[in-house]
Amino acid sequence: MSKANDYSVFVSHSSEDKIPYVDDLVYEMKKIGLNVFYDTDVISWGDDLKEKIDYGLKTCQLAVIVISKSYFGREWTEYEIQSLLIRQNNEGCKIILPILYNVSKEDFQKHYPLLKNIVFKHAKSQKKAELAKEIKRELEKKQRRGTDE
């Protein structure tokens, strides 16, 4: 069971996508009561970056991965997605919720072949508020499954 300071959702993204997409999605998630690990809110001057990110990766229940062309090949995004893949495989349950932002399914699958069978969303397919509600529903399903075990 999660502790009060654990995160419902970890948001992995490229910094280039903050203003055009991610900031608004995070706002919508927070508006409906999700406890979100978002680097801008959680990491501050003087913090140990790796320590903070590792805590968020370890304690989140779900991870929203905003995949764009600027996401590919960056040190921290690659670290986050690899850590989440390992955790998802070790725990044997869904953690990663990919959102494709201005990138094709083919590019996504080429860069992350281990995720090729995971269902993803296209950023343009629905409004951010609706996507946030869907994330919350996935979280609630996961929490119900956890109490059934």
C-alpha cells in the first residue's frame, strides 16, 4: 500500500515539451486530485537530482511517458524509461502509460522495441482534461486490483 508522500503518477518528458503540452496535462491531473511527480514542482535548487528522480520512479503507481522526438536519446528520459521498464517487468504489472506527442507509432516502436506491444495514446486524440480523467481511472483500477490481492 502506498504512503502519503508517494506519488500516484510520475511524468517522464523532455523539457522541450513542458510549455506546449506537459504543463497543461499535469495541471489537469492535479486538478482532479492526483499526486503527481513533476520535476518542476518536486526538484529544486540544491537537490540531488538522481535521488529525487529515483524516489519518484520507485514510489509512483503509474508513469505517464510523453514520447516526442526530443524525448529520444536524452540522458534523463532514457534513464527514467529504462528504470520504469525494469520495474514494470520485475513487478509484473502495468506501470507505463505512453502518450505519443508529435511522433509516429513507428518512431516510438523503433526507439523502444520493448514497448511495441503496449497500448499508447496519441496526444492529439483527446483533450488533456479527458486524458487526465483516463489516467485517474487507470490508477483507480490498479488500486482496486491491489486491494484484491
